[in-house]
Amino acid sequence: MRSEDLKNRAEFPWPTADWYKHVLIPLLCLCPLVVRFNQCLRRYIDTGDRFPHLANAGKYALSQTVTLFGAFHPLYLEYGPQMREEKINLFQIFWLLVFVSSSLYSFTWDVFMDWGLGRKEYGFLGPSLMYPRRYCYYVVMAIDLGTSLRILS
């Protein structure tokens, strides 16, 4: 992997091509999200249970929105209208709100639904723990939150 700043040193022209950065990479990122979204909808159709299947599908739909907005974000900044002299971009603010919402939704879903953690009556853990050291669970929750909010890095 090479930095995009080293365009002159690139051995292949495709890593710097717009079709690669703005079309292929977002489509590849969308594939697992679309598959999981469809699986959740299929589970809803099969069972008729709105919760958790539609709520989980909503998580993947929000993630798809973030990916699509992120893909078009650089193009919009280049061609889109700017607001005020501070150049506050409405598209950028909306994308940031959707990104943070999606990250927090995914984190909450991971902790509560997928891992069965976050129960107040058990010290924000679950009723039965696989590992004897409780701090491991808190560390993993913090790491998951950090990776969910990867925008801060």
C-alpha cells in the first residue's frame, strides 16, 4: 500500500484512478453490508418477528448509507455549494451525523444483542461470562467503541 501523495512513485496507475477510489472500493465495502441486510430481511419474512430482524436490518441500512455518502463525499466537496464564508458544508455535517449515529447503533447492537453484555444488574456485563477476568469484557467494549468511531483516528 502506498500513500496517495506518492503519485509519481506508483507502480500501477489504478490505485490513483477515480474509478478505483470512488467506485470499486465503495462497492466492495457495500457487498457484505448488502448481504447481511438481505439476510435480516429474509429472517423477518421467514419468522414475522420485527424485533430483532428489522432492527438489525436497520443497522446494516445505516451502514450502507454511511458507505455511500462517504464514497460521494469528495465529489460533493469539489462540486457542491458551500455555505457562508466559513465553508461549512451541509453535506459534510449530515454525513458526520449519520456516521456517528451508525457507529453508536452498531456498537450498542454489538454489546447488547450480539454479546449479551451491558446489563446494569450484572455490572454492565452478562449473567454468564466465558472468561474469568471481568476487565477483559470492559476492554473489548472500549475497543469496539473505538473501532466503531474510527473517524476520530
